[in-house]
Amino acid sequence: MAILKPLQPFSTSAGFFKETGWHLEQNLIDSEVLDPVLQFLEERRKKLQKGFETWVGEPIRNVEDYARHQNRLPGYQQRNISKDLRHFLRGEFDVETRLDLRISRLLAGEKCRRFFHQFLGTEHYFTHYPPMIRFKFPAAPANLVPLHQDFSYNEHLADFVTAWLPLVEITEACGGIIVYEGSQRNGPLTHQRNGAWSSGLETVP
């Protein structure tokens, strides 16, 4: 789990980072809680894929097919592809899946709550609802979120901490998260549309 660590006390999003800008914590989710969630997410992903195959009129047989359809997303948007299927081609779950209480309970376990209470130095905290949940196929480049600062996707929030929780083993094929050391000192940067994504940076600042 990677979490961007705040200064104390909270002030603004730019003041949330200490020297390294990030913190790693392990073993916060028990397997008995995680396993049913993974099964649920796989069922939902298959349902999204089935819906897309029906809409596009052809099956997705392999990752190469999926990546090919990703590249066609601009044309599909002109054909008014639904929001849920657009999410599917970006490697994101639909809102209905993200609203499921099985997801929010991942952060409600005793280990998680105890850690966040201590880490944030507060008795109460709120989690964003719904959380973002993503999946990734190797060799499907459009599943990769472009370089960005999280504030660009959360401008409706004043102060927040981003917690990234991988639900599977991170391997070279799967990939993980990249944090640029010292980037917390840049301050807010100007973002723009980047491929299928609404917010991104073209180059590493």
C-alpha cells in the first residue's frame, strides 16, 4: 500500500507531503476479506466485457483484441459508447461496482482503521465514495494512467491523502505505481487531456 503522507497539522493538499512524499505500509488487508472481493471484481469485469462485446458486435479473444479496441476508443466515443463501456476500455470498473459495500469494507477492517487513525493523527476520517477501482492487462497500454498529480482528479476536495492498494501481487508484467521523488515540491502543475484520459502531464517536470 502506498500512501502520500501528510504534514501535521493538515493545511492544504500541497502541505500533505513530507520529505519523501510517500509512505509504504504492508499487511493491512486480511485475505479472508480480500478473497470474496477479488471474486466479485472478476465477475464484474467479465460482465463489462460481455456488455462491450454485445455493443461492438464481436468477441474479445485475447489481450491483443482488447488493446486494439482501446485504440479505437475515440471512434467509439463518436458512436456514443456508454460511460460504463468507456471505463472498461480504460481498465476501470463501472460506478455500480465501485459503490458496492464489499469494496468500502476493505478500508473498514480493524488493521486499516487502526493504521489510518495513527497515521493521520485524528480520531475520525472520511474515505472518498466511491473509490476508484482499476484492472490492468499486460500489453494493454491504454490501461496505463498517464503521469499526473492526483489533485487534478480531485479538485472538489480541499485536503486529502491518496491511498493506493494493490489487490494482487505486483509483478513486472502487472506493473505497479511510479512515484517521482521530490515531485511533491513542484506544487500544482497544469494538466491537459492525455489520450483517453481527462488529465495528464506530457513530460516529467
